[in-house]
Amino acid sequence: MAWWAVACLLALAAACSKPSQPAVQAAVAASAAVPATAVVVAVLPLADSGDDPDARAFNDGMAQHLARALARVPGIVVISPESSFRFRGSSELNSVIGTRLGATHVLRGALQRPDGRLRLDLELLQASDGATLWQHHYERVGRELFALQDEAVRALATALRAGPVPRGGQDDRPPSGNPDAYQALLQGDADAAGGDVFSIRAAVLAYQHALELDPGYAHAHARLAQARIRQVVQFPLDEGDGRTQAELARRDAATALRLAPGSTEAQRAQAIWLAEIAHDPVASREVLRRALAQHPGEPGLLNLLALRQIGFGELDAAAASLRQVLQVNPLSAPTHYSLGSVYLGLADYPQAEHELREALALEPSMPLVRAFLAMVLFQQNRTRDAVAMAVQEPQALWRHYALAMAYWADGDRARSEVELQALIREHANDAPTQIAGVHAQRGDREALFHWLEVARRAHDPGLAEIRYMPFVARYADDPRFVALLRAQDLAPPAQ
């Protein structure tokens, strides 16, 4: 089991919630790297009347489209909706929201769809003092949705005194212009955010419906591929179903890339399939590098590249990529979690603790964070605190793993052994790398390499972590260690 694989899945469906106070410092620190003269826009969720059962999915999709389109305009930086949507229904002052997100401008609005018509109200405010810079009321028939989107983006770009809006490339919309296909895609995105097995299945059905309405819809192919991958990795029904879904995901990702070679969503789908299904981290990293050459600084691509850099032991580069993501997505719990885990690998324990606590403040129920925070604490000789933190880890696998190590560091060998045996009994098939890590802490070289061999035979993605896992990395001079890296295509180039 690989922590960065879990981070990838968390990033695909990051939950949105109102930020708590500890998240403020992270947002302010992250935004400091954005040039002082930049126009930075936070697009908040569009309010609705409350009597439309599909309103939230549609309105969120509309706001995300505006954010995506504005981000393509020269001179405009857009805060990721993962962060800005945390202020859904917030009564915070615009100046406070701007400070927390590092934004110079805030876009608010409301969208209603009475009797098939579209009523859109938008207001662009200056974050520093809340002054209204531009506002407009649009009323169109439903079939004019895409024209309305384009008109609003052009007006906003003019109000922000930015460059011209690039033509084309807004690949979240169906090429046929079918609004029903678009509505199905937005419903799939809303379902996918649920994160559980039933939500992912519903998302697959919604994306399939979008493609029934428009087979040439590259964005829907890409999103369907990613939903299928999540099914295979998180919720496999059986081995045969897993193989079927993996092959269908491959086809959808390839089709998306064929239909829209420059699409960030298609490139993301291809990179995720290569890493999670084909277990080809080298090819996945190359896809991401080519994609970022076309779309510099795109946070979704940077997040995935950071995970690949981690797998190759390029921890400093991964930390730099994740810090860049936080410039436009400062309230992303998965990103803070990933960065904290990287700092743990770099043995920068105070910084690791800071980032992991930020993740925990943003998403108190997020799995793995407490397990890694426990490791950070006992590495700082705060062993009792580490045990107390590990006990609270919600996922059993990571709780046993963290407790086995925390109890050992605290000198409680008996309880450590109980947790290790529970880990072996319950998770020998899906966590052999973590079992090896516990033996590494104990200095049991032979048991360590026995379980690493079990991990190799099981194709455990956690093997990619062994160069910087606590205690495991000190065995890097063992020939068996190098052989494992080579088997994973992660060995460093020959000197």
C-alpha cells in the first residue's frame, strides 16, 4: 500500500468544507509566492434558489467552468475551486476571504433555471475593500448556456483589464454543443465527489450517459477513465471485474487523448492510468512533463507530477511542486498532507508536523494524516504524543502500522508486537511494505527483506517509497534493496 497512491485518490475527489482558523496561516504563507501585481481571482460557488434538485451540480459546474476559462486568460491567476468552494454560503467579509485565499478579487453570483431559462447574476468585487468593480444580470434560454458562459468570461476579462480570451480549448464542454451531455457530465462530477463505492458507480453511469449523447466528448471520456480507475483501485468487486474496468479505463483515456491531445483532463487520465493500472511510473512522469510544458503551473498536473517525483525519490523537487500547487490551492488538505509526508521523508520533522496539522485542520476525518503525524512526533522523541495520535487514526491498516512503530519507539515492545501481528493478520496482502517498515525499525534485516519480496510479488505500489521510508532507507546499500528498485523501474541511473 502506497501513501501517495491514497493521496492521488484523495486529490481526485477532495471534499469541500468551510476552512477552520489554522488554515488561515497556510493560505497566507502560500499566497506570498504569487507576484504582488498579479490579478488573482477566487470564484465562489454560485447560489441557487433551493427548489431545483439538480441545482448544486449544475451551479458548481458553471462556477468551475468560469474558473477554468478565466485561468486561460493572460494576466489572470485563478484560485482552485477546491479551496474557494470552502466558502460556500459563507458570511465572511470579502476582504477576509481574499486574505485566506490569497486573492485580489472575488467573484460571487447566483444561478437559477426557472422553466428552462437561465438567470445568472455575477458580481466581481475587489477583495481589499469589498468594492464592486463589475456586476451584470444575464437572462437566456437554456440552449444559450455556452454562449452565456463565453459572454460572461469576456466581460470579466475586460473588467479585470486582462488580455484577450483565447479561442477554443475549453474542453469541459461537449463539441456537439449538446446541453444534456454537459448536464450529465456535471452530474458525474458531483457524484464522483462523494468518494464511496455507490457514488463512483453513479459517476460512471453519468459519464456513460454523457458519451451516449456525444461520443466525441473528450472531457467525458477522460473523467470516465478516472472514475473507472478509482473503481479498480478503491472498490474492486472481483479480479475479473477489475481487469474489465482497467481495460475500459485504458480505452477511455486513449480516446480522450486522441480526441483532444492538448486537454489537461485527457493528459491527467492517461498519466493516472499508467501509474495506477499499468504500474509504469516512468511513462506516467513523461506524460505529465509534456502536459506541463503545454500548461505550466496547472495544479492538477503538478499534484500528480509531485507524486511521481516522490516515487523516484526526488523529494526536493516534489516539495517544490507541491508548494507551487498551494499558491493557487492553499486550502487543499490532500496537498498539505502530501507535502507533510515529503518533509517526513526529508527528515524535516517540524515542517512535516506543520503541514500535516494543516491537513488535519482542514479535513479532521481525513485518513492517514494521524498515522504520519504519529511518525513525525516519535521522530522528535515525543513518543507518548505519537501513541495518542496513532490511536486516533481512522483507518485500521494505518492505525496498526503507526501504533506498532509508536509503541516500539516508546519502549512498549509487547503492545508493538500486538499491533504488528494485527497488521500481518489483517493486511498481509495489501500492506506488505508497511509490515517491512515495522521490521526495519526493529533492525530485523531478514524479516524486512522477506516482506519486501512479498510486496514485490504482490505488485505493491508501496515499494516505490522504500528509498525514504523511515528506517527502511538505511538498508539502501543492500543488493536486494537495489534489485527491488530496478524491478520497479525506480533505480537511479547508472553512475
